[in-house]
Amino acid sequence: MPQKHIKIIIRADGACSVDAVNFTDATCQQATDQIMRALAGQVTADRLKLEAQRLPPQANNRREAAR
């Protein structure tokens, strides 16, 4: 399986793009949020991939409380 990573492209005019690569669930947003805050610029566009709509595996588990 390919390794998860974040691709950041900074253009000559200072505009940046951040892309989560090989993530299979919504953990991609956690990974990119910190980078976006560190860049401290204005977000002009935000596109979520289909993978970003999937909950992480542990969040899909249903738990019942003991009575």
C-alpha cells in the first residue's frame, strides 16, 4: 500500500495548495488542518475528496454501554 503523505505546492506568487495523498478516510483533514493553520493565509478554495467523507475505522465501530 502506498505511503500516506501531504503534498504542498508553493507557487512563485506565494499561493499554496495542500493535498493529502493516499489517505483512505477523513484523517486527511486532521493532517492538512495543522499545515493550513501554520501557513496562516486565507483559504480561497477547499475541495474535499471522496475519501474525506469516510469516517476513520475506529469511528465506525458502534459501542453499547453496560447497564
